[in-house]
Amino acid sequence: MPQGEQKDGLSLVRATVLGPVVAMMRRLDVDPVFALGLHGLSEEQVLNPAAFITHDTVYAALASIADITRPDICALVGQQTDLLNFLPRGALLGQSVSLGDFFTRFTQIVSKESNAVSVRLLIEEEHAYFTSTRNFGPEVSPGHSDAFLVGIWISLLHRVLDFRWDPTQIVLRLCDPTLLPAQFHGVRGIKCNNRGFSIRFPAAWLSLPINPEVLANHDTAIDEPFQVDVPLDYLEGFEILVRSRLSDPALTVSEAARMCSITTKVLNKRLSSYGTTASKVINRLRMERASELLTQSDHSIKEIAQLVGLSETSALTRAFTRNFGMSPKDWRKKKAQEAEIAGAAAD
């Protein structure tokens, strides 16, 4: 969210930008402590408007929250955000009399609030372009952050247009359209780079009236059912993140630490209280998944190696034998025999 400032060469942003998503987790009885803790954050920071964190920390924290809950949670929360309370200088924005007036005020406010993000409203003939551009190269994918922001602006346009809403007149570009809900007011996103997002809509819409009731956005219901498995502790939460990337051969210890926005040293220190390391967790989960696939699927051993993030069959054979005392082929044969015996006994 473009509400930050530059300090000591870092692109910083107020930690409160995480507030709406954390509040949603609380409303859904999902404890945000683990997801925030992965990135060295606390709820106290998220509620403190004087606390600053890096943009990349925000991006990583939102990704962790999405991994624990659902991929489109940020866009859903964006659609339900009270703009008068969330946006900088909300009281001033509440005085806007038209959509164009609102966007103009907002871009002026952001120009004074942040030098890390540039927000512009451009008008070219019959089209208006609302754009947000980062003035830095993010180290972490900003996909969930952009989905949250796009959720805010598309929802605002939808409320202002009301019965006149026509999603075919909108061209939306963002870095990861897959993070939007399936039913996103009929709007579909087009993939672009990670430096920002843009929304094109008819310039005539800028003259439409706007009021504080529309900006307050009292629609707080999520239409789709929301089911999550809440991690009970740090290790369980870390396992959830690892499982989300288990088939990726690039999932190394350093990559797992990057997903958590901490160093490998800090990650292993936190896991040491459970008597394990990041490497052991990744290996264990890969072998557990391999054993499941050997028992419950017809995939070849080569295919299973790929499904658990190992590029070579020999790598799976070595790791599996080291963990289970037999080769994948012998494991599959043994489990098939056990199932046959169990079936005969049942008859």
C-alpha cells in the first residue's frame, strides 16, 4: 500500500498496511501470530501507525498468510476494506464529490506520503488510466499486495457504478492474476511485470458522484465458504509452507528461509527447539509424500521423483532407502502385498 517513506536507503511502508488482512484472519478465528512471526512481525506492530517495515516484508507476510488460508484472501479483503479508515488522509478523501475528485486527491496525498510508489491518474481521449508503479525492484513477489490493492480499486469502481457496472469496459493488468477470486465482479486480469498494476476504464466514469457511504464499504461478507487448517505451532506452520512448494526442485533450505523472510541461521535456530532442521523437514516431507504416491498412485518412480522435487530417479532411490531401509520399488511391492493380504482376510 503506498503509504511509506524512504529511510536509510530502504523502501519502507507503514506496518499498518497488513492490518485489514490480519483483522480478517481474526474474524475467521485464524491466529495470525505464526504467519507474522515468520517475518519477525507482531500484531502490536501491525496496529502501530508509527511502525515501518520494508515492502518486501509486507509482500512475504501476505504470501505466508495466503499459504495458510487461501490464495485469493488478499483480493477478498481488499474488496471489503473501509477506505476512509485505511487510506492515508481518509477524512480528506471523504470530502470527494466525484470519482475523479477522489482519484485526484488520492494521487496528491500519495505523492507526499511515499517516494517508493508513484500513483497516477492519466486521461487519454475516452479512457482513464489509474496506475501504481514501484520505484524499486522488489526482491519478493508483490503478487498478493497488488491483488489486495486491485481488490480495493475494482470494488470501489463497482460500488460507484452500481447498476451501470460493465466489466467489459475495464482492462486490468497486474503481476499475478491467479490471486484474484474466481468471481471478481466479472473482471479478469492480464499478467504484467512486478513493478505495479494499472486499471483502464471509461473516462466518463470520473464524473460520477461519490459519497462517504460508498468509501466506507460496509460489505464485510465473504460469499464463498472459508475453510482453513490453522497451524498449531511454528513447525506445523513451516511444514505448510514447505508442502506448498514440495514439487519444486528449487526448494532448498535457503529458498525456504527466503519464503519465511529470515536467514537460514535464524530458521534453523527456531526449528532447533523441535529437535530438527530445515533440511530434515524438507527431506522428511518429500519422503512422506513419495511413500504416499508409491502406495496410492500408479505413477512411475521417475514421475514420483519429479512430483517430490527430485530431478533424478537415483536421488529418490538413495533418499528413500536411507529413510525407509528399502528402495521405492521394494516399498511399493511390500505395500501391494500387505493390501492383498488385508483384502483376503476381509473376504
